[in-house]
Amino acid sequence: MLFFLITCVSFILFYNSLPLKPLPHWACEIRLVSLWFWKDLSFLPLANFLKTILSGHSIQVPPKMSMKKRSPSSKVDNFDEATTEEICLLDLPELVLDSILERLPPDGLCSMAGVCGGLRDRCTSDRLWERHMKRKWGQVIGPAAHREWQWHMVSRKESGFERSQRRGLMRSLSRLWPFSLMRSNFDTTAKEMKSSLPVDSIMTWYLALESGKFWFPAQVYNRENGHVGFMLSCYDAELSYDSRTDTFQARYPPHGRRAAAVENGVTWDRLRAPPIDTSPHDLHISDCLNELRPGDHIEIQWRRNKEFPYGWWYGVVGHLESCDGSDNYCRCHESDTVALEFNQYTPGSRWRQTTVHRKDHREEGNEADGFYGGIRKLHTNDEISMWRQLWPAEILE
């Protein structure tokens, strides 16, 4: 017993004699991180991750970041006994820290945003999320989708649902958050982060798209999973993303009295942002008719009857019957009539060819053959090659 008492007293005296350093200035920031975060997250993976980024991308930390402190008793020329001072991530120079954050994927930014207030403000900035939005969603997001999002946010604010919107976005955030950090007590431990999440930011929009709860307008090639009646066409639809399968659910406008068609499992390669901002129920005013020549690639609006919405159909400009197709003697571009060919159909099919007026073209057609609307000329090889990739294996009747 006496031995135990002497040992305890000696330890206490030794402990009190140790020089205690004051806490670093960033310690007050760390109190924002809840206990469950520290339970699941270790700084070792983060340190290794940052080390990999810095070494892999040749980002040199300035010499002042490796500050060395000498003990009071050391000589001026005794540098070997110096110790390296630990540095907080927020102490990095602005350019270095921004370079690190720019290389983080969306889930990495979400993780870093939960560390402290300083990183939260940086990791939720529009500048960082613009790159991720363009990289993943640029193919399918156009002016119509952006307009739909603005209306969605305005209606939420006017209806007083901002708080519930934040809860929904935080649930979306949990799908991206690694290490299974979302627990039942999240609403209390992350209250400050939830209240400061910008509702109308690009990050919010990205997470809304990722969650699948925001339906946005886009166009789908060969609708209804390649239904033979829609080959080489592109129709407007409302889309919702499924992150589990990395596919979309498409909800097409109703055709006349028919119910709206729904298609599941739509892949990314069948989607595009609408190339022009025209409603599927409105006639597109053509501005390319005077320049069309044989061999040009075009898309033309077509609908079965007046109650149906338009779809865009791929075709090429052909030669008139009075022309022999010779390049030296062709004068089709001087005619008031333009011949359009849809070569996915067999010769002799009523869908194989049609003609439109170059000067006063509006909607043309009838109830038997459908109605042809506005025309847009394809100027890029990407658009043309996309249609060629969708070419049916067999010629259609």
C-alpha cells in the first residue's frame, strides 16, 4: 500500500512539472465536429489522402509551412535538434488548399464540409460544385432544366417548405457521405451545418438531382426502350435519377387521350439536353431552310396528330425527283421545295421521304401520314455520330 501511494505521488509531481502547451487556435473550430464523427473518422486516412494528393500532383508546400522550433538551449548552428511543428489544414496557403479541394470528388467535399465552419464554407462554394455539375450533369441539363429548378425553389420558399427542403437535402447528402456517418442523432449533432446549407446553391441542386427527388426536363432517344415506332427519334420527358442503378426513370407527356408512358432503366447514352428551347407542343420556327442542300443532316419535328406532342426525327436532305444526283448539275438548292429522306425505312415506305416548302414552311401533313413541323440543321459531328450509333440493325417497314 505504501509503495502504491509513493508511486501515485511521484507520478502527480512529474505530471505537474511538464510544460503544457496552449491549445492551437484551430481547436475551437474542432468542437463543431460531433462525437460520432470522431468515432468513425480517423485523421490517418485523411493525412495519407492529402499526402497522396500533394505528391501525386506535384504541389509543393512552401518552406514556411515546415517551420522548425529550436529549444532555448540550442546553439544557432544546431539545426538537427529542431522539431517540426504540426500544421492545421486551414493553415495551408490559399492556392494549395483550393487545389486540394478542387481534386476532391463530391463525396469528399461533403465529408470535408462536416469538419469545421471554415471548411464548410469552402466546400459548399458554387465555384467547386460548378465543375462537378458540368462533369456529371452537363450532358442532360439545359436551360429548361435550370428554369424548372428556379421555379421549384421559388415555390418551395413561397410555400414555407425551406426547412423540409433542407431535411430532404441532408438526406440526399447522406447518400454521398462516406464512412456511414449518418446516425439517428444527426439532426441534433449537425444542426449548425443544416441551418447554414445554402438552399439555392449549385451544391443543393447537385444533391437534389443525385437524390432523384427532383424531376427535370430532358430528351430521350428511341423512347420506350427502342420501340420500333420510335426508332431514330428523340422525345421530351421528365427524368428522375436512380443513383443505385445509375439510370433514369422517364415520364413522357401523354399522347392525346393515352396515359403518360413511363420507362425505367434509361441509360445515360440515350439522353441529351434539348438543343433548342422549344416546348414539345410548339412549332419550331426554322431558320435554316434557305441553306439546306442535299447531303445535309437534319432533325425535323413530327407528331401523329394535333393532340400529340412533337418528337424530333433524324433525316437527311435528298435530291428532288427531277435531279439525277450529279454534283455538277444539281440545282436542288435553288428550288423552293426541299426533299427529306428517312433512310431507316425501306424504299417505297410512306415514311421514307417527304417534301417541304423552303420559303413558307409551317406545319405540313395530314391525319394519315402525320404532321411535319420545324427543321433544325445538324452542324456538329457529335450530333450526327450520335444518330448513327442509334441506327437500327434492320431496315424498318
